[in-house]
Amino acid sequence: MTEGPEAANRSNKIKTKIIGDAHSFVESADAIIIGAGIGGLSAAAYLAQAGRRVIVLEQDHHLGGTAHVFRRGGFNFPTGPQSVTMPSYILDSLSELGVEQPPGLRRDGNIDL
């Protein structure tokens, strides 16, 4: 079923209003990051650390992209990486960004790092 002109016009008005209200906010940014996955959040953190004004836009209701766990029916479903080949890269990045106590990385239920 296709949208009629009235529905399309309503959609355009909503988009225009959102864009119009956010215009000055967006203009004040040095960078706009599309997506709050691990890559987007990392880029935003490094840019902010360098003194840039950053806006991160995410369409989903949670941050982290596919590095996420959802629960359904009493079960946990991890949707992100199941293993990290070189955890030192993650820990080095967190350290560069000023994270003093990085999260423990687990392997088979035991904390390795």
C-alpha cells in the first residue's frame, strides 16, 4: 500500500520541525557521528578528547550497536562479539581515553584481564 500525498506531507512536516528545532544545535557541532555502535562511540570519544564538539545520532533505543545483550523469556542473548582476539587493543584505547579502571574481559567465566 502506498502513502497518499497527505501522509507524505505530514511526514515531511515532522522531519522539517525536528530539523528546524535542532538546526542551531547541529550548527554548533564540529562533528556529527551517525551511529552509536562501538566505532561511532570510539570516534566520538577521541574527537571529544581532542576538544571537538561532537553530536552522536542513534536510531535505536540502546547504545553500542551490535555489542548488546537482550533478554527474553528469562534468557540472555548476546548479539555482539563473542570473542576478542587482541584485548590489549581495547584496553589501550580505553587507557588513552582516560578510563582508569577498564572492565574485566572474561573468557570461559574467568577474568583474564
